[in-house]
Amino acid sequence: MGRRTQADREAITIEIGYAFASASCAAALAFGAVYGPAQAFSLSRAADHVLAVAGGVGAAAVFVLRVTHLLWRFARRPENDGR
């Protein structure tokens, strides 16, 4: 395996940044979708707590899966795409 060029290092940096930014947005949407009803309706404290925990767990799972998917796909790209 040869040394990476500056362009390769920059592409990796940009892909990591994109993966984290898009995963953060997806996780925020997932949390809002689960915890949103607790804010919209007057629910009991127990239901509010359950939805907060479920939203946090779901958001964490979405974040990890999104980052993993994007970086795994980037790592599997062909090294020589004909350019």
C-alpha cells in the first residue's frame, strides 16, 4: 500500500466531517420524532421520561449507524475510478 496523497487525506477529512454532520442531523430528527409528542401533549412524568430515554437511545443508534454506513461506503470506493 502506497502513501496517501494530499488529495486523499483531504477527501478522508471531508468525508468524516460530512458523516458526523449528517449523522447529527439525522439523530436530532430521530430524537425529535420520538420525544416530540411529550412536548406537544401533556403527558405524565413517567411517560415523559420513557420517551426521553427512548429518543436518546434511538438517536444514538441512528448516529452510529449513519456514520458507520457513510464511512464504510467511502472506504469501499474503487481506488482507480478511471479519472
